[in-house]
Amino acid sequence: MSADGHQLTEEEAAAVFEPPSWEERYSGEETVWSGNPNPQLVAEASELTPGTALDVGCGEGGDVIWLARRGWQVTGADFSANGLARAARHAEEAGVAGRTDWWQVDARAFAAGGRSYDLVTSHFLHPPDHGMVEVAGRLAEAVAPGGHLLIVGHAPSETFTHLSAAHRRAMFLAEELLPGLPDGFDVLVTEERPRTMVRDGVTVDVDDATLFARRRA
């Protein structure tokens, strides 16, 4: 469903997954997201020793800033130039610009290219047609030996019946990502975690599909 309340056609829904839609979304003056870190990142990363981190689909940079404030050196990646510009501005305002850098890349074409990080994370990135399985494998390749991979998304739920079929197909259960992981990972968490969120002023119950894994050293 669009912001003005009309049901999206499948063609319109497909466009929402592409960069131009997000460039437009981030082109205005209003902040799109809360700026707060995602709760499953806080739950899993709070006890990790800070090192290098990559946040793919970083949006306006809330998770990047949270990690940087905790001592991580963080790369925020997103396919929206406008989103990255906002994130960089927010990091400057938060006083952590020196601990952050930015990378414009589409997760569907992401390649580590020799880069590696102690933590690779992605929250609520939903490529179309169950594409997150392949993306999970791409992200896993960027995890350094001994490092961690954390992927969180919306689990399918009746809460989201207002969305288009294309949006619902993009959602996933944590265990559905497992085939995308290469050998050498120990899975620490694979579950749907209940959470309440506010949508259009209404509190709703959702499940965060949460995959947390460690690459063997």
C-alpha cells in the first residue's frame, strides 16, 4: 500500500524495490526512520568486542551510528545516494564521522572483493522474490574469520496483509536463509523474535526473523 493509502499494483510494488523509489523517499526534509538502533542489533552486538563492521541497507545510518558510538569502525552501505548523504550528515551531527565511511552498492550485486569485517549486519532489507537467501550468502563472504553475521527481517505475518503480494514474497523466516550460508559458519540464532511496533499510530505485534552466525576462525 502506498503512503496515500491506495493499493499498489504489482508493477508499482516492483518499483518500490529499486533505487529510484528510495532516492525519492530520501529526497525530502523529513526523517524517514526513528534513528534508534534496531533492537536485535542491540541484543546481539552489545556483548561483542568492537572491531570493524559493515551495515548493508543502512538507510539513514541509525545502526551505523550506534555501533560507532560503541567503538566500532563502521561502513554503511546502501543503494540510495540520498540515504547515504543523510546517514553521513547524521554521523557528523552525532560526532562519529571519524569512525564511519560509506559505500553505495546494491545488496543484490554486493561482492566482498577482498574486504572483510568482524561484524556484517543487515536489518529489514527485503529483496524481491525471496532474494534475501542469495544476499545472505553474499554478505557472509564479507565476514572475517571469527567474525559474526547478523541478518534481521520481517517474518511473514497477518499483520502485513495490507501489503502487496510482492512485498509479502520478500519477507522470510530465519531458517530460510540457511541454504545461503557458505560452509564454515556456526549458527548461533535462527528464530522469529516477537516485537511490538507502531504503524500509523497503532501498536501492532510483529516477528523479527533473526539469523546470527559466527564464522569459524
